[in-house]
Amino acid sequence: MGVIERVVGPATCAKAAAKKVALGHVFLFPSYAFLFNVWMSGFEGKGLAGGVQKFRDTWADVFVAGTGFWPAANMINFMYCPPAHRVLFLNCGGLYWNAFLSWQNAKQNAREKRREIGEGVGAERGSVEG
């Protein structure tokens, strides 16, 4: 956020705050969502390829939710929070957001598990019937 502050300057009006929000949403939001999935997949033993796939599988839902949440939170942050309290405000929003991403991760893991179980059952049927 410090880079955005230096590029746009202080958010003394709604236009400047909107510029900051747009820059953050275009550049910071997708990269954070991608890195979250890569790290979670790494911790789950699925590696980089698993993280990239999980990002692809969850991106639409994450983008819709993030587009509803982060621009509003960032407008409030840039327009009404003094610079000394901006990190604290965003950390509070981040608690919610990380809980949401964790829920998305768990939901995707459950889908993958159901898919694996379904493929296993299909493979067993094929070998029994064949």
C-alpha cells in the first residue's frame, strides 16, 4: 500500500481514494489470491501445480467476493482512517478475508476429494464389469 500512497498521493478526495482502490484491486488483489492458493497447496503437499489449479478453480468466486468486499473496505480506509491506523483497519478486514479464503480452500478440497472418490468408484465398476 505504501507504493500506491506514493504514486497517487494522499486520499484527500473520493477521486484519489478511488484511484488507490482501483490500483490495489488490479495489482494487489489477484497476486495475493494467487499466492494464498500456492502457499496453501504447498502446505497440503500439492505443490505449485496444485496451487495454480486451485487458483483457477476458485478464482471466479474469490474475485466476486473480493470485488464486493475490498473496494468498500479500502475506500473507508483511504478516506477516513488516519495513516497511522490504516494497517490496523486492513488487518481487521484481513481476518475476515483470510477466513473466507480458508473456507474457499476447504470447499475446493472437499470437491477434489469427492471427485477422487467418484473416479475410484468408476474405476472399480469398470474392472468388475469388464
